[in-house]
Amino acid sequence: MIFDYITLKIIWFILIAILLAGFAIMGGSDMGVSALLPMVGKKDDERRVLINTIGPMWEGNQVWLILAAGAIFAAWPIAYATAFSGMYYALFLVLATLIIRPPGFDYRSKINSLKWRKAWDVCLFLSGVVPALVFGVGVGNLFLGVPFYFDITAMPFYTGTFFGLLNPFALLIGLVSLGLLCTQGALFIQAKTEGVLQARAKIMSRLFGLLFIASFILAGFWVHKVLIGYQITFIPDLNTAMSVQAKTVERLAGAWSGNYQQWPYFWAVPFLTICFVLCSMMLSTFNYVKTAVLVHSCAILGCVATAAIALFPFVMPSSRFPSHSLTVWDVASSHMTLQWMFWAVVILLPIVLLYTTWVVRVFRGPLREETVAANPDSY
């Protein structure tokens, strides 16, 4: 089956959104657990239990991030180059916290010292909180527009600063991301532990679930009623490769609501996202925890879809020169590249899903404190 160029551009926008949602679901579990480490695990043995719940699978979860980054690099090379040059310090901060993650797992229990273990606990905590916040801040800045432009040789130039990314709206989206991933982590802990750890995780799932709902609703109001959005007013033939400067873009009030206004049934997506979070909190209360994790995973998918629908077809709007904004129509690789990559994903994605399912099944069931205490070689 050979798709036309326009269809492939849309397909890859959807596929990248799915891969990012997959990372938020799977990676969100272990990042959420890490972020909740000091709040749920009060004693060293309790923190060891929490770390061992994610220890066997956290590396596999990062495959989703690698897939998403690789897909962006191959499908949207201009967007990849612009984002990594413009948001270099923010992405380096995320990379630094992810780098300290493996030694945090492997070295924590190598020395029987409380100070040593607490130091690695701080590293694991940061490796959960920082990426969750920074990824949300990055998405928030997409809605505001990123200060970059292209010169006559199509070389991207970023004119912003790292601290410029930390504006109120972007930090609010960071809270949306943190609340969503911490709720996922809390539900995962509740499914994998018993007793006091499970009880504390239940409380955390409610607190962070409410944090997500409140910040998600506030962010939605801010986006659709306050922010100045972006809208394409002229673009050449969509079925050809074109320069990023060949279109005309205007900043208009309420422009981010355009897709929702044109197709009103899309409003069901943010509504269902809130419903899924509320449902997962209710299921957690009545100890239907495995179902709660699945339902909340649907909420994560809905949250990513909510942002993607509002942004489409923009990939990275430019606040410096709106006409230099990157969209799915002008950042895509060649027709042949997108076609071959599509078939690669069709083959490889089911393998990743099967592997993920197998790992979850092998390590199913609760982890008890006495089991971890009896095995000093574990995390």
C-alpha cells in the first residue's frame, strides 16, 4: 500500500503523538514512582520496595522515548534540528537527570550507608520530577511560540533564553504533566505493593489526580480564551516538499480552538480525559487498581491527543516570525522516506508492544517488603 504525500504527513503526525503518549504511559510509570519516592517511602526498606517495583522494567520503558526521538529525527529533521538547538539547555537538563538514573538503580544498594542511599534517592527523585516538568514546559512553549527564525540559507537561529522558557503558562503545563505522571506512578505503586505503601499511594493518586484535573482545566481555558494562537492563511501545494518560509501565518485570538470549532466532536477528547482520571481515582478507591492503571493510561493518551488536536498542523510555531513556523506540511522528509519509515513502524511497533506486555506479565503481582529485605542483591 502506497500513501500519497499529504496522507503520510498526517499519518506521521499521529504516529509521533502515539509514540510520545506511549512514553508518557510506560515511562510515566517509573518517573512517577521516582517522583513519589520520598512521599510514599518513609523508610529505607520501603524505598527499596518502590525502586524494585520499577527496577526490572524502567530500561525497557525508555525504548518509547528513543522511538519517539528517532521518529522525529527521521520524519521531521528540520524540527528536530531547530528544537535541539533552540532548547538545548532544557533538553540537556533532561538528559543529565536521565543519565543519573541508571547508576541510581545500580549503585544505591552497593554500600550499606544511609547517607549514600539518601544521595541516590535524591538523584532518582530528580530523574522523575525534572523530565516530567521540563517536557510539560516544552509543550507549553509550543502554544506560546518559540523565538526562532531562519536566515536566507535556511539556517535556524534561536533568540530566546533558558529562563525565558520558564514562563507562567509553560510552568502550568509542567504541572499538568507532573500531575498526570505522578498519578500514573501512584496507581502503579498501588498495584505493585501492599499495606502501608499501598495506602500512601492511594492518597497520592487522589492528590495528584486532582492537581492534574485543576491544572488541565485552567490550561484549557487559558489556551482557548486567553492565548494568541497561530493560523495558516496561505500555503503552496501540500503534496510537495517546500521551504518553511513559503507560507503565510498570522497570530489570531482563539486560533488554537480552530480545529475544535471546525470539528466539534473533538471536544469529546479533553472531556473524556477528565472522565478517565476521575474514573481511575474511583477505581483506586475501591482497589480495582489494575483497571485503574489501564483507565489512567487512556487519560494520558487523551491528554496528548488534546494538545495535538489544538496544535495541528503546527509542529513548532515561531514567535519571532510567524511565517517561519514549522508545520507538518513543510518539515516532513521526502515521500519515499516517510513511506519506508511507515512500514518499519508497522513491523517494529507490535514487537515493542509484545515485549512490553511480556515484561509486565512476567513481573506481575505485588512486591513485599520482606521479599526485598531477604534479597540484599536487589536494588
